[in-house]
Amino acid sequence: MILKGFSILWQGLRMTKTKQDSVPRTSILKVSSHLKIKRENHSKTGSEDKEEIKCRSCGKILYDKGSLKRHMQHHTGNFRHICHICQQGFSQNKYLKDHIRMHEGKYYTCEYCIKRFSNIDGFKRHLPEHTGKYPFHCVTCNQGFNYKAKLEKHEKQH
């Protein structure tokens, strides 16, 4: 039985049921090299079904109006979430919380260059810059990237 708002993780298969779903969705979680977790969603509503929205200022592609609205804050400087310590602005509360962790001294430090990260995901994406072990590689020239989007942008240049 799956309760609303809860998920069960069993042998790599996660089944969740939300208020909108009448039947559980299944997602297969794959752990690839360098601690990168990929999620392949097997529901009928994937990003391929979503309409692309292009930012008029920089051309970035987004997939919903909320994302575009948050993205536009970077262009206008009108951020909704402001740090009470240094007045730096953020488009989302989760980024403000990460930022405040830095003020509180709660961060991850790179052992190679002493750069600090407020969350583990940023720290993990940074490490390949020193180790050379990138999770994404160009099939043409074998150059490594820590983001799939950067790889896709690079591959268009070939």
C-alpha cells in the first residue's frame, strides 16, 4: 500500500502516488559513476511532452511559466528571497537556505582547492574538475563534462 506523499524504495524501483495520480507512477533510479543519480521517469508525462519556452533575454529554454518567472529574476535583479545577513537575492527559497548555511559555517570544502559548497550536489559536481572523472563524455572527442546540458551544448559544435 502506498500512502499519499510517501514513497517506497525497493531494489532501485520507486513507486509513488500523489494526489493527482489514480495509479502509482514508477521510476527507475540508476546510480552512474561519480555519484551522479539519473532518474528515468516512465510516466506518460515527461519533459518531451512539455512545451518549450524561450527566454527573450538570453535564449535559455525552460519548460514551464514558473521556471521562466524565476529565471527572469536573474535578469531583472528583483529577487523574492533575500539574505537577512548580506542582502544577496535568490530566485528560490532553497537557494537562500543553502546560502545561509555558508554564513553559519555549514558547508563542504574541496580538499584540492579549498572551494566551499553549501550543498553536497554542488560539491560532487565540482570534484571532476580535479580528478578528471566526468560523468558525461562527448562521443566525438571524449571531452568530459559535469552537466548533461553542457555536453549537449558542446556536441552541437561538432
